[in-house]
Amino acid sequence: MSSIQDKIGYDWKSVEINQSANTARYAVRRNYTYIIRDMENQYYKLRFLSYVNDSLLVGFPTIEKLNYRLLPVCFKVGFLL
């Protein structure tokens, strides 16, 4: 576990560049999953699903968040599921 609050950063998305159209867009890496522990030692599984809202404006991430009351004893810290 890391105590750095912005550890997730930007790795959960990548940039796809279309040189012929001279455009770029973010693509969410849906296979990246994060395990987060809060101040009350509650564990959460967090996964980003999209980076746009219903109007296709960027910068509005949608996330899947699951609360784990009992996280399995065996898991590799920092391993992306």
C-alpha cells in the first residue's frame, strides 16, 4: 500500500493518437484495478470505466467501486487485477 494520495495518477488511461486525422483521445485501461484502503481500514476495489460524460465531454470519469468487508488474505499489493 502507498500513502501517496494521488498514487493512482493517470496510468488508468492512455492517449490514442490518429495522425491522419490529427486528433487524440483518451482511452480507459479497463483492465487496471486498484485496491484502496481508507482511514478506517475499509478496503475498496476501484476501476475506471470511462473518461467522458453523457455529452461526450472529457474529464468526467466514471468508476466502478466495490466495498470489501473481508478482502482475501492472499493478494499481491500493487498488483493490477
